Amino acid sequence: MPPVITISQLAKHYQVPEREAGLKAAVSSLFRRKYKTIKAVDGISFTIEPGEVVGFLGPNGAGKTTTLKMLSGLLHPTSGEVSVLGYEPRHRPHAYLRQITLVMGNRNQLTWDLPALDSFDLQRAVYGIPVDDFKRTRDEFIDLLELGELVKKPVRNLSLGERMKMEIVSALLHKPKVLFLDEPTLGLDVTMQRRIRTFVAEYNRRYNATVLLTSHYMADVEALCKRVIVIHHGRILFDGELSKLVSQFSSYKTLSISLPNTDAELSKYGEVIGKDDGRITIRVPKSQTSQVTARLLTDFQVDDLTVEDAPVDDVIDQVFSQKEVA
């Protein structure tokens, strides 16, 4: 099967006026305005296969949301080519829009003063969903997200997490084949994050949907995505399996040791980063892991020792610090 999403040298540049502070500069700009080119997205290329769930990672301002908006047809590229489901998104044909959805964690589409059920009915009318199919899908999603009687309450009376779950149901009632999820768990507590992750995973499994997910919560990425694309300053730094991202960019490993004597001095073996419940955690350079482990086993009576990769959050920070495209 052909890729669902194909991007080739995609770019989005903006011309932004700039001037120095002061009255003289303000007057001068009326006659001779200066512009600066902002490269929000700067020639990125990748493909995504049917049914893939891909994490799209980067710091604020990296170009993630701009890319999602171009993929959904809300923005026109400055240059490059993009195809989703065989369509060119910028033309926004109805046949294309019926097969995609864009969910943004900081945007609302539900009617504030009405129960979510009324907004769901509006979505049914917009997409022309047959009534029986609509009710079956709606009830399925309400059950999966454990919404119960909440769908009958005015949206303004719902918590942030409850509203976000309603937003997701509304966005998926037409059962899109491609999901663009932009920070869907933004600001939610751990329990709500977990429920939404579970729902997205189940939707992907049931409908073989293709998902492109942006999130600052690494728990979302680790739970849902085998593959990640890392973008920074509008350019791709990494595209591959999450496990390979860790092995490629992590420069250290963590050793967790259980000793009879928790007061043992271990700083000469590595950086001691934690002591908790009889276990000591130290950080060592990846190249020295085997040597340090052997020394610890020789020098101490070790009850237990585990070697782990660096946390994904730390690895992502290292990737963002890269100045060159990997």
C-alpha cells in the first residue's frame, strides 16, 4: 500500500516586519519597512504508512503545529509537496476533509452553553453521517471514554479533562482515517492523560487509523509511538524508532544498586543522582557502563543491580540541543 502521508521538501516561511524602538524608527518604518524571514518549516521530508502512530516532537516554535496545519489544509506551503490519502491538502476537497481530523489541545469546537450531545448532533449533520451509524459510533466512544451522563451537562460545567474527552469524541464521530493530534493531553491530570492515550490506541487498533501526534508529555509518546520524528528550528533532527533515538543521542546510562550499606561512597563510580528506599542511583557515561558495573560487583556485596537507558525526557533535551541536522 502507498504511504498515507508523503511530504517532500515542505517549507513555510513568513515575512515579519521589524524595526528598532523609538519614534524615529516608527516614522521611518512608515516609508521604508524592513522585513525578516521566519522559517517556521524549512524543507522537511518524510512518509507515514497506513496505521502508523508517529510522535512529532520538538520544542515550542519548532514548526510542529505549522506542519499539522499544512497537512490539514489550513495553511498553504511556501514550497514543497505534500500528499495525504492521495489528496493535496491545500485544496481542501470535501472527500479529503471527511477522512481527516485535527484536534488541538488548546482549542474548543463544542458549543459552550449546550450539552455535548447537541454538538455531536451538529457534527452528524455537517458530515452527513447516517443516524444509525452516528448513534452506534457515539455510544461506542462514550463508553470507551467513560463519559456516562456527562454528555448531558452544558460544556461550560465540565472540567478541562472532561471537555477534552468530549472534543475528541466530536472530532472522531465521522471515523476519520487520519488523525492529527496537537497536544491532546495538554494541561490534563495523569488519570485523564492515561484515558485519552488508551482511547487513541484503541481507535488506532479498531480502525487502522494513521496518527501524527505532538505532545510535550513523553508518557504519551512512549505509550503510543514506536516511531518519532524530531523537528527543531523547522528542520528534522531525527526520524526513526523511539528506541534508536535513545541509543543514538543518550550519552549515559543509569545504574540502580541495592546495597546492605546504603551509606557507601559511590561518587567515584559516577554521579550519584538519587537515594530511595535502600537503592542508590548513579549516572555513568555509556562507554564506561560495563567497566563501572564490574567494579561495583567486585568492590561491594551487591544485592541487586539494574542498568537502564536514560529517561526519554532527558534524551529529547539532548536532541533539542543539537545545532546540526543529524
